[in-house]
Amino acid sequence: MSAARPTRTRKDSAAPRSAKRTATANRNASTASPAGRRAAGHRTDQLEAMLRIRRFEERCVELYSAAKIRGFVHLYIGEEAVAVGVNEALTPEDAVVSTYREHGHALARGITAEAVMAEMYGRTTGCSGGRGGSMHLFDASRRFYGGNAIVAGGLPLAAGLALADRMREQSRVTCCFFGDGAFAEGEFHETANLAALWKLPLLLVCENNLYAMGTALERHEAQTDLAMRAASYGMVAWAVDGMDVEAVEHAARRAVEGIRAGTGPHFLELRTYRFRAHSMYDPDRYREKGEIEQWKSRDPISLLMDRMHENGELGDKELARIEQRITDEIDHAVEAAEQAPEEPVEHLLRHVTSSSAKAVS
Ligand SMILES: Cc1ncc(C[n+]2csc(CCOP(=O)(O)OP(=O)(O)O)c2C)c(N)n1
Ligand SMILES: [Mg+2]
């Protein structure tokens, strides 16, 4: 079985075409000019944000092997450009709803590595008080409304948040991340229909990594052009190269602009790939090694680094400084999680609303 298609020139050209122009323009801009320096600085920030996610998850793999982290863990490695590029287009007032593969979304949103790592450890200092774990990161103060273990489960929640903001006449956008697997769920179609009908301020971000667990897209969808299907609901929809962080950000900015202008929901199909298995339990026997390697040759971090090297924007010293900063941050996060307390058993019934719940003796 082969689902390999790392470069899809014709369809990718819709939104990214202008993104590519922007990237070319950036390359030509002299870093000596203020605009050139700003663009270079922005790329450095994008690189650091993607590296933070990558290094955080690499550490999670080690900690999982050491049985420090338990339960289900779904890694985002390979998809970092999506979380980082989309987040750049959002403001702190906007809302984000995510999936169980959400470490990257949470970190890009600004939840600290310390709060996420403590949650991975199930400690009280975690962003969900240690009750959620890897799949249920949550931080209402950052308008980050989870982490959701149910495929497509975040979509109706996101529509509700967007409707609430609209009713309060607030100019906010709700961004909902979900996978290609969500297309097989009624919740996607019900949400898309109502959001388009009511012109909700909703950004639908489909992370099309070509697989829903071990099932390739063409084995569960009759029509695999997801942007085209979303457009059939009467919303603006584009397919974007999800390995190019600048293209992602450019498309997300255009979409958010349209949403804030009142034109209703926008849909982005980000064509991406997870380099690791579905979860830590998955033996990953349904993909050809060659396919994985082909996608790795378009690693979003290497793509951006190559562009920056080409522009003379990234020196070895600067890269080493960024890597060190991230290593220190993650070391500190692990140390803090190791020291943090677990929830005492007497608190077991906190947040349990059932009247039949009994106190533990
Ligand atoms: C409603 C529901 N059905 C089935 C599952 C089991 N399940 C967990 S992950 C997954 C695949 C989802 O794939 P996709 O949406 O493409 O996201 P990805 O894992 O690729 O990021 C399935 C079927 C679930 N969690 N929820
Ligand atoms: Mg998928």
C-alpha cells in the first residue's frame, strides 16, 4: 500500500503560491534592511518554536522508555510547522481546540514546557492538575480548550466557542485542529454545515498526515481532496504545504483575516506527515520505509534551516544558543516534574459532580 505524496504541486499551488512568492521575496530581502531583519528575526522565532516541540517530544520518548510517563502518548514529530505557523496568525484572545496529538499545539500556544511536562508525569503542577495527561492538556487562561481523545470531538466544542464569541460581539477567532480521520465522522460534517450556515468565526485546520491510525486516507475516504470537500459546505478552503512553516503562516493569516472580516469559517488542509508511529504502542507496520524517508527529506525544521542558511540568517553559534536554551528549559521541566507532588488520594472526588459519589475512607 502506498500513500506517498510528499509534494503535490498542482493542488498545493492554491494558497501557497502566494506564500512561495513571499518566501522568495524574503530571500531576496537584504537582512541589512529593517524589513529584512524583521523577517529574519521572525524565521528565527519560528525555528525556535519548532525545535522546542521537537526536543520536548524527543525527551518524552526517553521518559516513556524509562516508564516515567505512562498511558497513551501521540507524538507530533514531523508536523511542527502546522502548530507553529497557525499559532502565529492567532492572538491571545483567540481560542484553540485541539486533539490528542496536541503537545505541539499547547507549546506553540505558550503553555510552558514545565506545565506540559508535569502533566505528562501526572503531577498536580501540570496544566490540567495532573488529571489529564498527554491527551488532555488544557489551559483556559490561554484559551486553550484541550486536548480531546475523541476523534472529531473538538469540532462541535469549537463551533460552540465561536458561536459564544459571536453572540457576545467579540472579534475573536476559534481555531480547531483535527486530523484527516475526522472526515469520516459525522461531527465534522455537522460542524462544517452549521458553521458555514451561521458564518461562525471558526478556523478549521485539518492536519492531513495521510493516516488515521493504520488506515491510509484512500482506504477510508471516497474523495481524498479534503479542501474540495470542505468547500462544498460553502466555506473558503485551501490545501497548503504543511511542511513549510512560512506557507502555513501565510495561509493562516489570510484565513484569519477573512474570518475577522465576517466572511464565516475558513478551512485549511495542511498536508503533512508524522515521522513516528501513531502512538507509543503502534508497531507502524502499515507504511513503507521509503515513504517515511521521502517525507523526512522535507522535514519542516530542516526546510526552514536550509532557507535561513541560504539567506545567511543562521550562524552555528546562534543555532547552538537556541538549542542550549531549549535543552535548559526541558531539563528544568523534567526536574520540576520529578519534584512535583502527585494528587493525594483524599482529593479523588474533587471535580466529581455525581451526588452518589462517596468520600474515600
Ligand atoms: C470517535 C472515535 N473513534 C475512534 C477512535 C480511535 N482512534 C484514536 S486515534 C484514531 C485515528 C485518528 O486519525 P486522525 O484523525 O487522522 O489523526 P492523527 O492521529 O493522524 O493525528 C482513531 C480512529 C477515537 N479515539 N474516537
Ligand atoms: Mg491522520
